[in-house]
Amino acid sequence: MKVAVVGATGLVGTVMLKVLEERNFPLTELIPVASEKSVGKEITFKGKKFPIVSMDTAISMKPDIALFSAGGSTSLEHAPRFKEAGTTVIDNSSAWRMDPTIKLVVPEVNAHELSIDNKIIANPNCSTIQMVVVLKPLHDKYKIKRVVVSTYQSVTGTGVKAVEQLMNERKGIDGPKAYAYEIDLNVLPHIDVFTENGYTKEEIKMIKETNKIMSDDSIKVTATTVRIPVMGGHSESVNIEFENDFDLAEVRSILEKAPGVIVVDDVANLKYPMPKDAHEKDEVFVGRIRRDDSAPKALNLWIVADNLRKGAATNAVQIAEYLIQKELV
Ligand SMILES: NC(=O)c1ccc[n+]([C@@H]2O[C@H](COP(=O)([O-])OP(=O)(O)OC[C@H]3O[C@@H](n4cnc5c(N)ncnc54)[C@H](OP(=O)(O)O)[C@@H]3O)[C@@H](O)[C@H]2O)c1
């Protein structure tokens, strides 16, 4: 299995390499790719050094799988070229997600949709991934009517430049800016660009991607996405209204059994999910599970995951593992 990691020097790419290493992914050849400025630099994988190669060199090596995390425009331009070379591309950008011919996959929810014909596969938005992993088993049991989500998103979701902005601000250094305003000691109700209806693209991604991954357009979703000066992962306050009534103990038990989910919900002992604890973990953590007493058949939850892991790298690697296991690559 020849695997190209495109964007290998970036935040997601670096975690991708770590996840491939940790999970002992069955690769025989690693092909790290980044922009022209990085070609010739080296990355370390399983104690060995690998030179970064250009996109053209990587395509000529005909990898079996290419894990892309190099931005939307790079993906739009180069993913089809890998596909032409016979490579299956798993893409982390938003470029292909809403293309009706492309599968948008969270393995715990809809890996069964994949077939050998899917040569470009989209990895959903980080905030959407962690939410649908929790929504899916509850939807199967009680049928979700409506979801209201507010996010508290880590600066690592914006890439290397944003982490540098936060660190520089903490040291009083005036460096390059990834955001319109200071992020340290601040909260920005603004992720991605604003659209005509007053929502941001991040909010629209959460709405549309949820419907696509769950294969159910009847689920109404509304979102407010917010950037906070945190590193370890994204948090979400989620209010869910169901068609059918539920039992709180049963909800907890469903989530305890759900694949990829860990329930951390013991408020008497001050146990609830936090980004510090989710950092570098592959699972999605859920807590603060309680009835919404202001509405019938409604539930409140708090969901936390490492956006660079389950929100990006881990999810992409899990898709690749599924393809190999089912001989779809
Ligand atoms: N951060 C997250 O939580 C997250 C979650 C889900 C999805 N994503 C998506 O994943 C992608 C990468 O995000 P990131 O946070 O890792 O960004 P990042 O830290 O800024 O890294 C970007 C990577 O892309 C490479 N790159 C840029 N232009 C390229 C080109 N023309 N050809 C080849 N490589 C190129 C960069 O190489 P150089 O080092 O050579 O510039 C670098 O390796 C984005 O599309 C983002 O939306 C991010």
C-alpha cells in the first residue's frame, strides 16, 4: 500500500503521519507532499527520514491512497490528477464535500456507502464529524427533528498561522494574523467567511454536511460557530429535539455503546468533557447529558473532540482502513 500524505508539513498532515504510525497502518511506501517551498525538506516517520516531494513526483509514483490536507484550491486542482493515476483520494478540505457525486464519510455513520468506484472521498468538516458520531445512534432510536448547535472551536482548526497568532499574542509579539481580530483573551463569533444570509460558511457546512452524512434532509439544523483561544479541540453545546420521547438512562446507555464515543458525565464529581482531556485522543467525548425542560422530547449535550484527530486525520485514516479491509482500493 503506497500512501501519499499531501500537506505533510501542515497541522493536519503532521497529525496524519502520527496517526498512521500509531495505528500501524499497513503502508509499504510513504510519499510526503507539500508546496514547492518545502520540497527537499525531510519529515520523520517511524524513526526514518523521508524527503518531501512535489505534487508531480507524487503522481508519477502512482500511490494507492492519497490523504489530502492542503486546502480547497489545491485539492480541486490536484485530486483529479491523482485519480487519473489510479489513486484513491481522501480529502480533508471543503472542496468536494457537497458534490453530489462524492461520498462524504464518517466511518461510524456511513462507511457502508463506499464502493470501489469512489476515487475521491470527502472527509467532513471537523465540527460536523464530532457531532454526527453522537447524533447517529440517537437518531436511529428516537428520530431527530431539530438540532441547535453552538461551537467553541480551537485555533488549531485554522492551521499553523492561527496557532502562531495566539502564541505571539501571549508573548506580546506583533506577528502575522490569521484572524480579523486578536484571538487571545477574546471570542470570535466568526469562522470562515460570512454569506448573504448572515451565516458563516462554517455554519452552513455544519447544516448541509449533517443532512448529507445522515442521509436525511428532514433533520433541521441551525448553528452558531465560534472561535476561542483554545488548542486541544472543539467543544459543542448541542440541543436536540426528537420525534419520539426518550429515557435519559437509555440515552446514556446508547451513547456508552456507540462506536467512537466516550461518555464523561458525572457532574457530582465534576466530570465532563474538556478540550484539554480530548487532546491527542481519537474518540468523541460527550457529557452534560440532560433533559431540556423548556421543550418536550428535547435533550442537551456537550460534545468535545480533538479537531485534528477525529475531526480530520483520524477520520481520514479510518476511511482508508475501511477501504483496505473491504478491498475497495
Ligand atoms: N485544522 C483542522 O482542524 C482541519 C480540520 C479538517 C480539515 N482541515 C482542512 O485541511 C487542510 C489543511 O489544514 P491545516 O490546518 O493542516 O493547514 P496548514 O497547517 O496551513 O497546512 C497546509 C498544508 O498544505 C500544504 N500546501 C499548501 N499549498 C500547497 C500546494 N499548492 N501544493 C502542495 N501542498 C500545499 C502546506 O505545505 P507548505 O508547508 O509547503 O506550505 C502544508 O503542508 C485545509 O483544507 C483545512 O480546511 C483542517
